[in-house]
Amino acid sequence: MTSKIDAVVHKVAWRILPLTLVLYFIAYLDRVNIGFAAAAMRRDLGYSGTLFGTASGVFFAGYLCAQLPSNLALRRFGARKWIAIIMAVWGVLSGLVAFTHTPTEFLVLRFLLGVAEAGFYPGIIYYLSIWLPRSQRTQLIAWFIFAIPLANIFGGPLSSAILHHGAVAGLRDWQILLIAECLPALFFSVIVPFCMTDRPQQAQWLSEDERIALRTAIAAGEQKASEIGYTGTEASLYASPAIYLFALVYFTTQIGLYGLVFWLPQMLSGLGLPQLQVGWTVAAVFLLAAIIMFAWSRLSDSKGQPSWGLSAPIAISAIGFLLSIPATHVSGTIGIAMLVASFALAEGGGLAATPALWSAVTLQFPGELGAPAIALVNALGNLGGFVGPFLLGWLSDRGHGYGSGLVTVALLLLIGAGLAVIVQRRASS
């Protein structure tokens, strides 16, 4: 029976994971391409580091406002329709950022982009929990999360190449970058309704026996979760301490992940690397980070998702940030190699913690409770995506350099690792 279920899960994974990975790749690229356009925008528009950090992070204020209602709408209308709508709206807004000329326009569009994208990520996590058995969920969710390093592996060189090309037809280099990278979202908003299937029982590409086997395997995992997880109503879920502990853990990881994503290109440029080399160096960091994430997720599932599966990678991320500080003072090839290794450890630890966290959340809040639980944890936790870029920009503007910001991020991650130990002990008891 196990081999049959494995075969069905393999078939399902090949059907739904490539599409969701591509969609998240597009979403993430739209979200972080500001980091690559930053230097050129600051050159042309005169933005300060603090304003740029605020504009990069204010996205998450809109994200917080719309997250829960958007995810509940996805549960109500289905992923197939709702994801298509989300992508169409965010594609338009992302392209409009290319035509801003004032700080106010920039901030407003970043906020609206956060509102538009709010339901995508938690919606896909909830969608995957509907399709994937619990025993294999961590490593399969990791394939979806792979879009983050993938967007930086390919997005870095792509963005750098576009910026290196210069102005075309009266459009500046950063405007061309933002316009080019919004077009895939508009294209896939048309494709998604024909490619996605909302639930296993609707999957005509599975045989009846395969649908039954998959639903049985998923139900067995949900039964186990219902025995050890949250047993209250959806209305009382919002008062559950576990929700807010998970959100705090996620908050600290997002400070590290987004702080590095938004500022790494500028850190490397500040070391004197040419634009094309910046793109390839960012790609190297995220390639190594992806390897760390997959190795950790596979280990976590093989050990039955152990209690240290969430806290340990967060601590590893903190160590990576601390190791990056002396690396910034070493010149030449050795210094760049040290930076790549330390930042890969920092990013890889944060990425490895992400699928482990969502597996823990869906174990604690199984079934239909997953939609509001995932949305609330993601909404509150993603405020770290505002704090991380802002913190590094604010400290840099005040003459402290990047070192004090990297230390601060590392300390916050160590607090997150401690909170992860607490929340998983509470869950197991």
C-alpha cells in the first residue's frame, strides 16, 4: 500500500509542484526586483537608504491588511480562480512601479502590491496541504519554497544583464527591468485557470483508485493531527497562543531572509564588484542556500519532523550572519568566497526553517483550520519583511555600516530559535 501511495504522491507532485514553483518564482521576482533596481533608482530619483528600505518593506503592511480575508476567499472560491485574479492585479501594479517619480507614488504602489499578493503565498501553502500527505509534506513544500533561491539564482544575473544594457526608447534601465519582470504574471493569470485543480476529488488526471488512495493517506495524517493539534473552533483560533508563537518565530526568520535579499546586491556593489559580477555572486549564494534547504527538509522528514527541525536551522542562519561580518573586511577573492559561504549559511538556514514551520503549523491546526491559521501566521510573521530591510537601511544611513545591522539580525534570529523550541514543546505536550 505504501508503494502505491508513494507512486500517487509522486504523480501529484509532478503535476502541481512545477506550476506552483513557477508561479512563486514570478511572485518573488516581482517582489524583490526592487533590490536589484535600487542603486539605479537612487541614482535617478535621489531616494535615501531609509526611504528605499521603507518602500521595500511597506509592501508587508499591505500584505498584513489583506492576508486573512484573501486566504479565506481562496478557501471559498478555490485556488484556480483566486490565484489567477491575484496574479493579474499584482502584474499590473508591479509594472506601474516603473513609472513612479515621487516617494509617495512609490510607497503607495508598494503598499497596493502587498495587498494584491497577500493571498498568494499562504493560499498555495494551504493548497499544498490539501494535496500532500503529512509524512512527505516538509520536503515537498521545500520544492515550492525553492522558488526563492531560484528567483535569485536566475533573477540576479537576469536583472543585472537588463540593468547593464542601459536605457532603451526613453526608458531608463530600472524602468525596463520592472516592466520586463511584471509580464510573466500577466501571462500566467490567463493560464492558471486551465492548469490548476482545486481538490483531489476533482482531479480527472487521477484514476478513481488513485484519488481514493491519496485521500486516504491525507485523511490518516489529518486524523493524527486532530488528536494532538488544536481542537477549538475557528472563531477561538485567533486567541490561541500557539498562533502568535509561530508568528513570532516566522517574524524573526523573515527579518533575516528579506534583509539579505534586499540589501545583498547593494552590499556587494559597495565592495566594488561590477554589476554583472554582483548578479552571479548573488546566484552563487542562493544556489548553496537551496542545497542546504533541501538537505535539511529531507533529513527532517526522514526523522519524522523532529522537535529540533525548526529551531536548529534558525540558529544556523544566525551563525551565518555573524560569520559574514569579518568577511566584509577581507579583500579580494578570499573575501568574496567568505561572504558567499557565510551568506549562503544565513539564507539556507532561513529557507530550511520555512517548510519545517509550515509543516508544524498544519500539524497544530489541521484541515479547514489550516487556511486562517496559515494566513494569520504568515501575515504577522511577514512584518519581518518590513523590519529587516528597514533596519539594515536605517543603521547604514546613520553611519554604522552593515556590521551593526548584521549583528542585530543574528541576535533576533537566536531569539527566534529559542521561541521555536518553546512552541514545539508546547505542541508536543
